[in-house]
Amino acid sequence: MGFELNDRVMALNAQLQAFMDKHIYPREHDWHEWCLDQYKLWTTPPWYDELRALAKEEGLWNLFLPHEYLPWSPGLTNVEIAPLFETMSKVSWAQSVFNCNAPDRGNMEVLAKYGTEAQQKE
């Protein structure tokens, strides 16, 4: 099966790749070091939330949400999101920086559809 990437997806993927190059890849060693400490299980490093905030500011947040969940997503199809997931998945913890890790899709759809205004803002 083949498909062509449209200009919008190519631009988003370039933006995502630039974010990975600038913020994710340089932190891989730091993440590994953090995870070596068994007492830090289920926690994230101090810089992790800063990366999430940057991703959100740059519009790289909830990329997986389909069109019916605008304005919380860019409204990509599954075919369009596929190359973005490929880029994110080069680092095991990167998807969560962009709020795109499982099981977030289901959670985000519920919040987008049924959440209060305060919940949706958060």
C-alpha cells in the first residue's frame, strides 16, 4: 500500500522532527539515568513537564485526535498521523511528551466530548 503525504503532514512532521532533534534526543541519556533509580518508578524527571508544555505551545499536542475533536486536534486521518507516530516512536517515551501515548486517545476523546470547560482547558 502506498500513499502520498500532503503538504500539511510534511510540515507537521518537519516541525515534529525539529522538536525531537532539539528537545527529545538530547534528553535520552538523562531519561535513561532517571529510570535507573528504582525509587523513581512511575515518576518523570523535573524537565519532562517543561517538554510537554513546549510541545503544547508549538501545536504538537493531541495530534492523534480526529477531525470531529477540533479545536483540540489538527484533525488528521489515521493515514496522516502514521508518519508522525513513526517520528515520535524513535524514542520510547516521546509519544507521551506530545500527549499521544496509549491510552490517551480514548481519554482525550472523552474529555473533548464530555469534559467541563476547565477539564478541556487543562
